[in-house]
Amino acid sequence: MVSSKAYLFSSVPKRCLNHLEQLKVRNEYQEQLLQKGDITGLLTWEYYVESELREHIEKAIRQLPPQCQKIFIMNRFDGKSIAQIAEELEISPRTAEKHIEVALKKLRQELADYLPTGLLFWLLNI
């Protein structure tokens, strides 16, 4: 069995290199579009990247357990507080908090390959 420390030492550098390679390809493509003066192509590229990211986020949210998914959406997208969610679903506030913690943990894991850590924290309002 592989230890978690060994796994981290082998997987983290690989993920970092993959991410940097993706950034390099994206930057080269954007640079080509800018050199051509193709603003339409650049806007299309940005739209594509944004829609791809949105798709990955939605997929990750759909993979959450139903109650966890519902509570996460109520909190992050509907803007409801923990107290409002607890009252509406007739659960304790601590249970609602725990569901949100679980959701954030799973989303961080699912989206780690798509976003730099700082952007992921900002996006999920952690």
C-alpha cells in the first residue's frame, strides 16, 4: 500500500506540471489571437474556457449526495444563511454547516485539476 506522503510527493508535482502545461497552451493560443488582432476569437476563447469551467463545477455539484447538494445550492447560489437553511429543512444549524463543509471538500477535490488553488478558494467563497 502506498503511503499518503509518498502519494503526495509523486502526484502533486505531476498535477502542477500538467496545470502549467495547460496554462502554456492557453497563453500561446491567446497570444496568437492577439497577434492576429482577432478580438472575436479571443472573446470566443474566453467564453469557451468559462463555459467549460462552469460545466465542470455543475458536474461536481451534481455528484454530491442529494441533501448535501441541496444545502450547498441553497447557501452558495440562493444566498440563504445557515440559520435559514436549518429552519427551512428542519435540521440543526450544525448539520447544515457540516453538509456545506463536506460539499466544499468534495468540490475542492473534484476541481483541483481545473483551477489554481487561490482561484478555487475564491470561486467557492471559502
